[in-house]
Amino acid sequence: MKEAVRDRNIAPERMELLITIVEQRRAIYYNTLIQSMGVNYQLVAKAHGTATSDLLDALGLSASEKAVIFSVVRKDRLKELTEVLEEKFRTIRGGKGVAVAVPMTSVIGRLAYGFLANERALS
């Protein structure tokens, strides 16, 4: 019983909001890729970029419609996930994108945290 009480007092792993911007036609691929790496919660939104065509050409990007994928990720999984995304952005034809992580300073409740962190043991 003492171990169970002690486990509840251990601070959980921090969470980050990973924001990934990709071409809309690649959104399902990246959404599935991120989910396969243990991410339980994602939201995909359609977007339209505002960059000029000159800037897009200089960056090697097209002016197509974009998708923004918001993913809640455990901080200890973030490095591996961003490395995989970086590799896919480099190697997939038409698969370029941008990803940035923003720390989340609080998550409400143990059950919500357990779901977002993909920890089935928390309940």
C-alpha cells in the first residue's frame, strides 16, 4: 500500500504541444506517423499559408494548401519524434514541413494526464 501512495506523489513526465505544418495531401501520413510513436491526442486543421511565392520558391516549398497537426507529446518522447519527422521532411518527395514544440505548463487531472501521456497504468 505504501508503494502505491508513493507512486502517486511522483511528478509525471512533462507534456509538450507539438505543432506540425505539412502539405494538406500529406496530413494523413504525418498524422498516422505521429500516432504510431505513442501519441494519443492529435487535432488536424486545414490551413492556408501567407508566404509569397518568391519566399516559397527560395525554401523549396509549394503554395498548396497546408494542414496543421497539433499533437500532445510526452517530453521524454519528443526528441525521437522530431528526429523521425526531420528525416521524413528531408526524404519524402513533397513531404516537407515544419515542426515546433511548445511546453505545456499544466494538465488537469491524473486521468487526463494518463490519456494524453499514453500511460494505461494511471487510472
